[in-house]
Amino acid sequence: MAISIVVAYSPRAREVVEMPLKVERGCTVGQVLQCADFLAQPLAVGFEVAGFGVWGRKASKSDVLQEHDRLEIYRALTVDPKVARRERFVKQGAKKAAGLFANRRIGAKAGY
């Protein structure tokens, strides 16, 4: 008996590809990952698999998929998030009207 799942991956920033699949009940994450049909496209554009999960939770290849699961294939980060944040801060500068705490309440402590 077949179950419905969705395989989701992001080959590039701000682009998400979702592919609905029918797989046999008891199918594992590893078995779905072996299907070359959907992995052929992202690998052709330099897609590097960094991990995978089911509904945002890290999964192993031996995890069994359930009906309506969303298998997410994660790509490797191209930029360290800490470095990107520092670069954005340098770019915007230390202006009074810039940054996370730009809209401070009157009389509030610094940083709140």
C-alpha cells in the first residue's frame, strides 16, 4: 500500500522545490534518497546535501516515513551566518536609526 509524502529541497537561495511522491508503506528516508529522479536535478547545479529532516527535525536514513510526511533535504551553507550578520552591520553602519534596536521605547534601557 502506497503513502503520500513530499520531498522538499532548496537548490538556491530563496528557491524551494517540492515534489509529491507515492512510496510504499514502511519506506525509509534512505530509500527515498536513493531515488535518482529528484536528486539528479539539484546535483546538476552544484547541490551539496548537508543533511535531511522530516518536518524540520533532523532524521537518519533508517527513519521510517509516515503518511503526509515532508522530507526536507538540506544544502550546505555557503556563508557562515555570523559572518553574514557582521557584514550587514558594517554595511548599514552604526547609525542611530539602524539595527535591531532602532525603534527604542522612550525611557527604555539600552538594548530593549
